[in-house]
Amino acid sequence: MRELNHALSASKSRGPTFFCVGSNHRTAGISTRESFYLTPVEINQALQDASQRFKLDELAILSTCNRCEIFGVADGPEKLTPEYLYSMYRHVHMSARDQKAFTSESLSQSLYILTGLDAVRHTFQVAASLDSLVPGETQITGQFKDAINLAKNAGTLGSMLIRLSQEALGTAKKIRSNTEIGRHRVSIAHAAIDLARRASEDLASLKFLILGAGEMARVAAEYASSHRPKELIIANRTSSRAFELCQHLGYGESHGLENLQNLIARADVVITATTAASFIIRQQDIANAAKGRGDGPLFLIDIALPRNIEPEISNIDDVYLFDIDDLRDVVESHIEKRRESLAAAADIVSSSVTNFEQWLYSKDFSPIMSATSQYFMDLCKREAEKTLAKDIFSELSQRQHEAINAMLEAISSKMTSDVAQTLKKLPESEARQLADALETIYKRD
Amino acid sequence: MVDLAAFMLASGLLVLGFKSKKSNLLGTRVGYALFAIGTLCATVHALLLGNSAVLLAAALAWGTVISWFVWQVELVGAFTAPVIAVILVSGIFFSAGGHGAAFTESQPAIKLHVATAILGQSFAILACGLSLLFLWLDRKLKTRQLGALPEKFPAISTLSRALAGTLWIGFIFITLSLLSGSLFALLGLIPAGTNMAPKVSWAILVWVWYLAILVLRGVLGYRPHKVARMSLVGFFLMAFSWFGLIFWAPWGSA
């Protein structure tokens, strides 16, 4: 994305022009991104200030840990100079936080500027998570929706941005359905549950024991419960936290760590994610638990750091132990698979951009097409009334009158349609010349 | 010969599919199709010719197809397809050397005995294939080579369940073949002058071995990977009775 810095693509259209100015994980380091980050309250204030100061009706801000972008619609491409957009970016952050470190020079190092269809394409890519650190992650789509809602609340969301966001979210959905970009899980906790498929393809047939009630344990428990396993046991040193997690899930049973061996004996898959400083499952625990188990395999997946499970346990027959490094390799391979899907996703984005361009185009010409259609309709109606009033048509029945009027309406529609088709087929400059001519002829008011 | 060609081609494609990490390769699908064609051809071939090698090949092919549908362990075909091809090749040589069993010309009682023995052998071979898959997966999981596992490789409990199932089915057929052989010997239906001692001894040894596996698993709770190793030994005992003793039996291994 760095090569996009200052890549102000000249838009040929005279009408409303999309723009995007921002920074992301590729163009700015973490400390810079921290200084760019805006909270929802700050965004609300910044949107109202910037829309007034820069006289923009449509404006939105997307701020996440990996990017902070302002996107909006300007009257035309002329004023979208780098200086103007840097100034807007600086103003947004200064009005929100009174930061003074945003000089044009420092901003030019970190920001990219996109206008016209480049901005549209970029928006689609961002919403579909093609521009994310981990392609295909779903969080960004939700954050994009939040950004649109914030703009709506701040009163800076208009018809153009609404349409842009609808197309962007539609494209994201299409990419998720038609490519494998979101198929392979890329978080350690998700990968831990997916690894259990090596124990049994049907996760609903397994009994899960999750040790811990922190963030990793919560994500793992949520993903496990989504498969409705045979049993889901959550155990934590403070059993009340395990209970809270079970309540949050609406599934599973909670325990303390006192009867750990009995709990292990019940499980097919044990996932440990506690903050314990030493091993909480030792070889002897598994040996004792094995006496009460059937002949199925026991998967022990240790996603804690420091580790919760004694490594020597892997020497026990039919017990399979994995730690966070093993899962990291799996996650890396999943990210690689997602990257392989980027080309197919890019094709979908291109197709959506083309559709959006056609919509913009038809939106540009819709006033003149409406006037042309009205002119043809009026002309036909007027001439029909004049002609049918003559004596030679006095004996025509009501049905014959209606048939003639219907024929004239059809001619009028066909002529309008021919003009619209011609406008679509012509290069933009010629189409605009024709539109000007039509305006001169038919738009009399 | 069509069946042999189909299984040889299927062997190559399924082994390649086994090595590949992606499961939806066209080659693997063609391999399954060739396996199905080979199974039908081998069945027709077995019914027309009655050679014990072709019968065994057809039984093993059907056993493989059944395991696909019952336990969803398609990859076992990567092991059985080459074995079937080897059995079909061995059938050509035994026929040429005059050792082929004229199954179709046998008495009905002998046919029943031969059929149960061959079905028992085919499931023992299948169990061997499943054991190899199980031990391979066990090794990869133990050494945490998760990246080396094909995406659609069966889960370890699926393989364990399929192994237990094939061992039971194989054991039932081996038992039936022993019982029917003993009964027909008592009734004097075995051709006169046949030297049965080595064959019966090996058959009993194989039967005892498989009984031991099932008892150790069911009663003493032997873990699946030990069962897998024992079924490999059972396969070699069975293979010796097939390839080693065939020269002593005038109607083949059955």
C-alpha cells in the first residue's frame, strides 16, 4: 500500500467523487497507529467538525488497531489535493485530541490517498478483509459497519456513502461465500478446537474439557459450544468464573480444579488456557485418569504460556499432546491458504467496482434521462390527442383508443431506452456531449 | 486384464492422493472411479473364472468399498488397490502353473468353505491397511507433524472404529471357514489324498491370533495402537498361509 502514497488518481467524472485518506499496518508503525487511533466518541466529534469545516456532506471514519481511514464524498476531484486531505486528517485528529505532532511531512510518510474508483475499490477490499493483516478475518467487517453507524449518528452519512457501504458489505459477503478466504481459522483458540477433528471428524460427538476462564479459554469455549459437543466442561481455579463463562455460553458445566483427574477421565479433548505458573496436568494425572477412560484417544491441547501440561505426557499411548507452537504452525499454514484465495477475491472486488461504476454512471445521467422520457411521453400524448380528435377517428371504440395510446407509450419507452443504451455504450466524454445535447433539446424547464 | 489395469492405475492415483494434502484432486476422484470399475470387473472375472486369487481380489475390493460407506475411510483404498493388483498378478501366475483353484467346478460345500475363508482373508487384509493408516496417523500426531497430514485424512477414532469392525467381521468369517472345513472333512467331502496338516495348523494359528487380539482389546482394554500392531502380525500370518501354503494345497489357499 505504501506505493499508493500520494497516488492521487485523477478522476474524470465531474460529479461527486469518493476519496479515502488513511494509514494502515503497512504504512505506519504501531506507535504511529496508536497516535492515529480514535475512539467512537472522538470519531463522532471529529466527523461533525470536519464536515462543517471542509463543507462535506458525507464523511465516515474507520478506526481500528490496524488502520485509521477517513472516507467520504467531495463535490468533484479538483479540491482533493494531498494538502487538502492531509489537512483534513490533521484536523480530525487535532479536534479530537489536540495533538500537534501531525505535520504534513510526517503525515505524508504514513498516509495513502485514494480518489474515485480507487477509493471505491479500496473500501471494498477493506470491508472484505482483503487489506487486513490476516486476510479473511471477520472483525473488520463488523468494524466497518460500526464506522457507518457512527457516521449516521453524526449526521454525515448520505445516499452515496450508504450505497458504497451496502455494496462493500455485499461484496464482503460474496467473497466469504464464494472463496476459501474465511474457511481456515487463524486464531490459536480456534485452531485448538479444529485440531480436535483429528480425534473425531464430528465435534458434536466429543467431550471437551477447557481449563481456564480467560480470553483464550472464552474464545475456545465459544467456538466449541457452537458445535454443540457431547459435553463441555469448563474448569477454573476460581470456579465462579467458570460458572460465569458457562452462563455466558448458555451451555456446559462449570467446575473448580479440585477433581481434575475425574474431569480428564470424562474428556476426549482437554484444552488448557490458564495463567498458572507451573504445570497443572502431570503424567501421573493422565495415568490415573486413563484408568477411568474408554479406549478412545485423548487430545491434550496446551494453549497457555507458560505451559500447563507436562511435556513427558506425550509418551503415554493414545495420548496426543500439542502446545502453542504446534498450533502456530497450523495457523501460519491457514493464513497462507487464505492468501492463496486473494486472487479469486480480487476478481469479485473488480466485478463489484464495475457494477458500482455503472450505478454511478446511471446516477449521473438519471436527471436527463428522466427529462427525455417525460418529453417523449408528453409528445406522444399531445399528438395522439390532437390526431384522435379529428372526425375520421370519431367512430373508434374505447378499446381502439386504448390500443393506440398503448402503442404510442411503447414507442416512447423504446425511444427512451435506445437513448439510455447509447449513453451507456459511448465513452464517457462522448456520452457527456450527448447528455448535454439532450439537455438542451428536451429539458426545457 | 481390465480389472488388473484398473487397479494398477487406481493404485498410482490413490497413493498420489494419499500423499497430497488436498483431498479434492481430480486424480483421486479418477482413482476412486477406476477402483469401482476394477471392483465390478474383478467380480465378473471371479464369477466366470473362479480362480481363488481373483475371488480374493474381488472380496477385498468389495470390503474396501464397504469400509468407504460404513466408516468413511476412503484412503484405505490407497493401501488395498496395490494389494489387489498384486493378488491379481499372482492369480495369473498360479493359473499358468496349474495351481489355480477351480472354484466354479467345486462342490457346493467346498464353495461355501472357500468363500468364507476368502472373505476372512480379505477383511484381514483390510484390517492391515487400516492398521497402517492408524499407525501412520498416530506417528504424525505423536511427533506433532500436523502440517504433514492430508486435510481429509480420517480421524484417529474413525480409524480405530473401522479397524475394530474389520477385525470382528474377518474373525467371524475365519471362524466359519474353520468350522465348515472341519465339518466337511468329517463328512468326507475333502478330496482324498489332500495333505491338510500344514494348512489346518496355520489356519488355527491365524484364528487364535485374531481371537487373542479381540480378547485383549475387549477384555483387557488393549489400546488401539497395540491392536493395530497385532493386526499387522495377523496379516503376515495370513499372507504366509496364502502364499506359503498354496503350493501344498491342490485347490489353492482356500
